[in-house]
Amino acid sequence: MKFYHEVTVIPNHEIGENFIWSKLFTQIHLGLASIKEVEKNGKEKSSIGISFPEYFMDKKFGVLGSKLRLFAQSESDLQKLEIQKWLSRLTDYIHVSDIREVPQKINGYAIYNRYQPKVNKERLARRHAKRHNIDYDTALDHYKDMSNKSVMYPYIKLKSLSSENEFCLWIKKTKTDQPSYQKFSTYGLSSVSTLPEF
């Protein structure tokens, strides 16, 4: 990845940072979805990846920080996204840099991917109801004895635009020394593609 935009959430005493992250990430997702490519297998992919330079993970919790970076191989890919247009309603709460070149000296690479816990009984019940053509309450009853384990990864709370359901987009970071480039999801995340750390 050779070019990037940096987006910074500006501290605001009246509106919580998590609320701003939710609005910000929804708009970025819409922007990435608007320029997506559909692969032969039907999966929607993006050439733009997202990193969180202030990402911090402890034994008990994780935080995303106040910045994100949108990376692309070419300057034209970032220009095509038109991020300023997508984030125009949030200008009081965020700052978006111009397109910059990735510095020559970096501190390695990281993979930012979506973490989906297998232990969320509500999620499992929705899936079970859909697969077995039963109502949600019956499916949820199937998982009544299962306990929800807490997830330590940082997340952004989002709302599905198709189903109107709220969900947590947990984000896991894995450091690596080797670069690898494939496409990203329309959330800018990937389980294999790396992004430079600096």
C-alpha cells in the first residue's frame, strides 16, 4: 500500500467518541460499498484497507484509539472513494487529511480483520432460525443454557442497513513482518491482507 488518508476523531465533550465512531464507520462502509468490485464467486471486495494506528489490546480490553487510516495501492483508488464527500456531515467531529504517501520507513505490517465470536447466543439463534425455518424465539430457546462469553477486542457498534439490526463489528489486529496484498471487505478489513504500520 502506497497511499493513505488519515481520519482523526476530534474530542467532543457533548457527543461520545463511540457514537462518532459508529457514524464515521457507517459512512466509510457506504463509501467502500459504492466502489466495490464483485468477484466471480459473488463476494464484494474493495481495493482499500483500513488500519487503526492507535489500536491497543490488553489482557482485559482493547481500544481503537482516535485515528484510522484508509490505504490504497494508488492515489487514484483513494480519489475514486471521494472520502470527503462521504464524511461531509461529520466535519465538526472529525478531521480528514489529504492523500499522503506512505513513508519509506515503517514499523512492520498488521492485518486488521473482523472477529466474529462463536459464543453469542443471539447470533447463533438468528442463524439457527434462518437455516431451520423457525421463529427467532424458538431458536433462542434452543440456546437458553449457553452463556455469552465477553469479547475483549475493540469494536464499533453498527446498524445493518438491510435488517435494521444493531451489531458489534469486533476488530482484531495481528502483527506480521511479511507484506501480503489481496482485496478487503467493504468494511476495509481482511484476514490476509496487510497494511503498513508507522
